[in-house]
Amino acid sequence: MTAPGTTPAPAAPPAPAAGPAPALALLPAPAAGWEVAADVVVVGSGVAGLTVALRCAAAGQRTVIVTKARLTDGSTRWAQGGIAAALGEGDTPEQHRADTHTAGAGLCDDAAVTTLVTEGPGAVRRLIAEGARFDTTDDGAIALTREGGHHRRRIAHAGGDATGAEISRALLDAVRAAGIETIENALALDLLKDAEGRAAGVTLHVMGEGRHDGVGAVRAPAVVLATGGMGQIFSATTNPPVSTGDGVAIALRAGAEVSDLEFVQFHPTVLYLGPGAEGQQPLISEAVRGEGAHLVDADGVRFMTGQHELGELAPRDIVAKGIMRRMRERGTDHMYLDGRHFGAAMWEHRFPTILAACRAHGIDPVTGLIPVAPAAHYASGGVRTDLHGRTTVPGLYACGETACTGVHGANRLASNSLLEGLVFAERIAAHIASAPRTAATAPAAPGRRGPPRPYGCCPPRPGPPSSAS
Ligand SMILES: Cc1cc2nc3c(=O)[nH]c(=O)nc-3n(C[C@H](O)[C@H](O)[C@H](O)COP(=O)(O)OP(=O)(O)OC[C@H]3O[C@@H](n4cnc5c(N)ncnc54)[C@H](O)[C@@H]3O)c2cc1C
């Protein structure tokens, strides 16, 4: 899906039209009854929004965070497996780059990927300096695990399988320590623009406790959309209730371009809770397979063997399709994950969150198979940005899962999303700090990535970039 005015007809797809997309009608809402002025307003309090806010505040910008539920709500705190970065001995950003391109099915933007993997290790170290506590080995090094599509152990994790909760805790503590103003229960409605069409703030509807109530506005020359994903538009998803694609909708109504929305990642191993299960479903992290669990059918056959050189640790789209194929062959709606050989101690130490979620549903991974099926997990596309997070509307930035930086191509590499939130948040803050406060600089239109391609049609999966080792 592309922005209005650029959507090609399925029968004879033309190249996307150049120029700004027309804005859609704004949401009907009463006039703002209250106003707050700031240099930067950040919409969303996940890893992306909190990091942008922290870096902007550190640069002396008056920063306000608005978030539609509680500060802790969002996908970030649910992240399990970890955050990918070339931190281990022998690993390099170049190898991480190659794995990212392969998982993205040849549709990643190389400049964005190179930015992610080269700036990633530093961004993770700054997160640690900010107070995030990652799991370590006996000698004090960061413990690294593997996930699908990675040829190396490169995933840093916290609390075993509670990485997002720890990142959220650390960033929120830092936000509080920095005294950044936050407004909870504040649903961002629409972008405000000035007479020249530049971003000038957001309108909000606040419901609940706090200093503000009803429809209001935060006026600021820099607006950062960090509203997360849109998994809730599917019947079964790993995403929490707040993940409803609001940032993409706000951007579209403001006339910003969006890109690659058709690339929704389905996570292969979501706990199967029966045919009627709807809404947020418990995730069984890929790290469980990374540590040696196997995908099997009801007869115990490891059906991914021989389908890809990485077998059960192939990129997510390949594993999800492998599961769907086997389900169809067997006339069933789920497969199984077998991690019984881990033993109780490893389950309790390494995957306490997943163990508890399974047991809460009457499944014990220590003694039995875990029923799994694919479910909607991650929006690889979103509001189109350049390498500074700028959208096609001057002064409007997008960051994290709501953005489409080009990093993920058609399929996100596991654990690249927390990293993208960190890396591009820092770049956005640096760009805002370098721009005049009263008039955020107009973006050069983000470069179109690669040649125009027909709607919904991916080129054949290429091998890793030639410079990969
Ligand atoms: C179960 C699960 C496990 C995952 N595991 C991993 C992992 O191991 N590694 C990894 O890299 N990624 C993982 N991901 C993906 C990753 O967690 C997310 O992509 C990432 O956290 C998104 O961060 P974000 O800041 O962009 O958005 P979020 O963390 O989703 O935050 C979005 C924020 O925007 C707010 N918001 C939304 N709409 C509005 C609105 N209209 N007005 C105001 N506020 C609004 C929300 O309330 C929320 O505060 C996982 C995701 C899930 C669901």
C-alpha cells in the first residue's frame, strides 16, 4: 500500500507518482480546550519515543511526550528475545548487514541498513550507560543468543526473555530523572500545520486523570510520530491493544507518504490457544529455537529440516510459510515446538516469561510440546522517512515501528526493531537539534528506494550482498 495518489491499479501497476501526497480530511474534533507549547512533541512512549525524547531534552529542547494509554503500554515492554548488534567477538557490522539484507528479501535500503548496523553497537552501549541491565556471561561480557536469520550469536537480552521490559524500565527512569513532561491517556488525533504546511504540533484527546482533560493541543515545530505497529488490525497478533497504526493514519491525513505497508511480518511461533483466539496472543520467542528447541508436527517430525540452510532458524517469513505448508498438508491449524530437552532449570532461568505464559494456559514446556501457529507481529513498512527520520511533511518525523526507514525490506530480521528504534531516535534528535527551532527544515524528499516495483510483487530472493563475508 502506498499513500493516496500513489496507489497503483493492481491490473497494470504504474510507477508511483512523484510529488507530495494529498492530505485526507482531519478527524472531526472540538476546538482545543487547552494548549502546551514545546520545541518537540513526541507521540508514543516505546523505545523509539522515549529515546528521541531523552536525546532531545539532553540537547536543551523543551520536550513533551504524549501517549495514548500509560507510559509503559506499547510493544516495547513485550519484547522478549533481545536486541541485535555486532557486539560479540568476531562479529562485524558487515555480517549483520548481510543477514539483514537476506531476511529483507532484497528489498532493504542499503544506506539505512548500513546506518543501523554501524551505529547499532554504540547505541546499545549508550542504552547500557543509561541504566539498562543486560544479561552477562560469567566473565562479565554481554551474553548473546541467536535468532532466525542470524548467522551468529548477536542478540543481547535482559531478564532472560524480558528484554523489552528492562529497556522500557531503564528509559522511563531516565525520562523521569530528566524531568521530561509526559501526558498519559492522550490520544493524538491529527497533525497541526502552519501556514507554510510545516508541522506545528498535534491535537489530542485526553481522557482520565491528570492536569489536562478533553481535546487539547501540544504546539511544537518538531513532531515525532513513534506510535508503534498495527498488529491489532489482524484477528490474532502478538501486539498489545495500543498497536492500531495511529501514526500511519495521522501521517496519511497530514499528506505524508507511507511505504511498504503490505510487508506485515507474521511471527512463526505464537502460542496457539485454539481456533477462536483473538487479540494479543503470547509469543514464543525465536530465541527458544536459537537455544535449540525444534519445530515438529504432531508425529514429532522436524519438518523444517532441508528447507533452508538455517533450518528452523531461517528468516521468519520462510519458517512461517514452512509451518503453514505443513499445517495445510496435515489438515491442522497448528504445529509444535519441542524444548523438553532444555530441562526445568534452563526454562526457569533463560525463559521465565515464556514459561509462565505457557503454564498460565495449562501448557508445560518442560514436559510437553508447545502448540504454535503464525500470527501478525510486525509492520515492516510505515511512514516513509529518510536517514534523519524526516517524513515528506516538513517538521514531521517518524521513528520506530511506525516508520519505514527502509531497514527491514520485505521482512524484518529478528531483534532489529528495538535497535532501529534506538539508532534512528538518536539521528532524529540530532537533526532536530541542528534545525532552527521555529521552522523545522524542509526535508529533501526521502530517496525512493530501488526501482519502482509492481504492487505486492517481490523480486526473487537474492543471496547476501557481495561484500558480505
Ligand atoms: C510480543 C513481542 C515481542 C517482541 N520481541 C522483540 C524482540 O525481542 N526484539 C526486537 O527487536 N523487537 C521485538 N518486538 C518488536 C518491538 O518490540 C517493537 O517493534 C518495538 O518495541 C516498537 O517500539 P516503538 O517505540 O516503535 O513502539 P511501541 O513500543 O509499540 O510504542 C508505541 C507507543 O505509541 C503510543 N501510541 C499509539 N498510538 C498513539 C496515539 N494515537 N496517540 C498517542 N500515543 C499513541 C502507544 O501507547 C505506545 O506508547 C516484539 C514485539 C512484540 C509485540
